[in-house]
Amino acid sequence: MNTLSINNLSLTYKNGFQAIKDLSLEIGNGMFGLLGPNGAGKSSLMKTIVGLQKPSSGNIIFNGVDISKDPNFIKQNLGFLPQDFGVYPKVSAYDLLNHIAVLKGIKEHSERKNQILNLLEKVNLLDFRNKEVHTFSGGMKQRFGVAQALLGNPKIIIVDEPTAGLDPEERNRFNSLLNDISKDVIVILSTHLVEDVRNLCSEMAIMHKGQLLRKGKPNELIAELQNRIWSKPIRKDEWESCQSNYQIISQQLIERELYITTFSEKQPEDFTPVSPLLEHVYFHTLSQKP
Ligand SMILES: Nc1ncnc2c1ncn2[C@@H]1O[C@H](COP(=O)(O)OP(=O)(O)OP(=O)(O)O)[C@@H](O)[C@H]1O
Ligand SMILES: [Mg+2]
């Protein structure tokens, strides 16, 4: 079992902006989902875990070792798929993986070759090994990103919004790939797709403005909202009065009709009960933000 404990972590950028505020989390094997609106601090947290930036205070302990003091320890055990990979050099997929494998310290040529060919097969890119990565489609680039993250058999894999911009088929293929690799390792996934967290993750957290607002198992967080979520269709001119009368957690167009969803301990008049979803957990949590 691998364990990552993040203890009272804070991060202030050079310009004085505090992107992570006293955040603590315990993460074990399996897939962990990180949700939060744009600017919540998800990428900042991930880049701090992988050692690209140093925390201002607090620490991160991976399998008993303080990685802010010994960043090499996590680098040897880590795979990272960043939100923005930047520009790919003009070399083939195979050569780029070979280069990354050398950087990761896989010294034996035959060992590198074995790992690279196995990984290319796993991510369904073996036939494209001699093509340059910058010519790949978005989905192929993301699958290549997984292959590079898996080089060296890491114990912790961090993927930052990996399915943004993928078509539904590529997204499914990518998610099942993540699911396959998450059995014996820690996978931390940040995404805006609440549904993906619901389907893939055994544990999750919601961040906002650098703070941790909620954490737990998706099922349990959803169960807490049982008999507390209600919905009704409204006319456009009722919107303002509804906003002042109810704690609205979301509004949605269903077949061109506007529905509002509210959180309430008791059934409000004219509202019908709704089975809670992880999306309701997300919006309800954000509506309660400090
Ligand atoms: N290098 C930096 N210097 C100063 N501020 C930064 C820097 N990087 C990020 N920030 C700020 O920190 C906050 C958190 O950014 P971050 O990229 O971690 O959010 P995020 O949750 O990953 O958002 P998104 O969902 O859009 O990817 C933002 O307000 C951002 O402007
Ligand atoms: Mg981000």
C-alpha cells in the first residue's frame, strides 16, 4: 500500500498570490478525484506534489519520506501528465519515450526498449511508434502522455485534466486505461467532469480558492444529500424571486424548459424530490463556500 499525506500545505507564488491555503489530505492506492472550479488551485497542488515547486509551509510525506526534503525520492516513483505538456520536439514517439526513460534513470537499453514497446501497446500506439508526437490527434497525445507517465513503473501517477478536449470515445478509452493502472498505485486525477469522478474514483476532494472544502467517498457524499435535493421548472421572470427565496444549487435547461434545483431539509412547496447526484454535492459544496 502506498500513502501520500499532505499536511497543512500552503503555497504562495512569487507575486504574493496564495494558491494553496493550509491544505491537508491523506491519499492511498486507487483513483483519487480532485474537483474545483477554474483557479481553485488543483494544478498548483499537483505541481507541488510532483516537486516542480516548493511549498511555502507544511509538508508532503510519501511512503514515510518527506518529499520536500528529498524530492528525488518522489521523482523516482512518480509519473506526471501535466495539464499543458508544451511543445513536442520533432522526434518519433519511440525516441521521445526513450529520452524520457533515460531521464527517469532506466539505464539498461534492453529494459528501456521492453518497457517502451509494452507501454506503446498498452496505450494503443504501437503502430504509430515511428510517427512524430506533434502530428498526433489530441486523444493520441493524451495516451502518449500516459505512456510517458508510466515509464519506470511509478507508484504514484498524477494526471491534470487529462480528458479535456477529447471526443467521447477517446475519453472512455482514456478513462478505462486509468482505471486499469490504478489498482496497485495512487492515481490523482483533476478534472471538471464530475461524472468521471463518480465513475472512476473511490475517494475525492473539492477545492476552492486554494482551500479544501470537502473530501470523502463519492457514494457517501451523495448519500448525505438524500431527501434534501428538490427541483421545479420556472419561468424566466420568476428567476429573481426564486434566487432570493431558495438556496439554488443549480439551474438547468431540460427540453428548453428552465429547472432550478435547491437544497433544503424540508420539501419546498411545488418542488419535486430529485435523486442526489455527485453534481449536486459539487454545487452544494461550492454554494456554501466561506
Ligand atoms: N506561477 C504563478 N504565479 C502566480 N499565480 C499563479 C501561478 N500559477 C497559478 N497562479 C494562480 O493560482 C491560482 C490557482 O491556479 P491553478 O492553475 O492551480 O488552478 P486550477 O484549479 O488548476 O484551475 P484550472 O481548472 O483552470 O486548471 C489562480 O488564481 C492562478 O492565477
Ligand atoms: Mg489546472
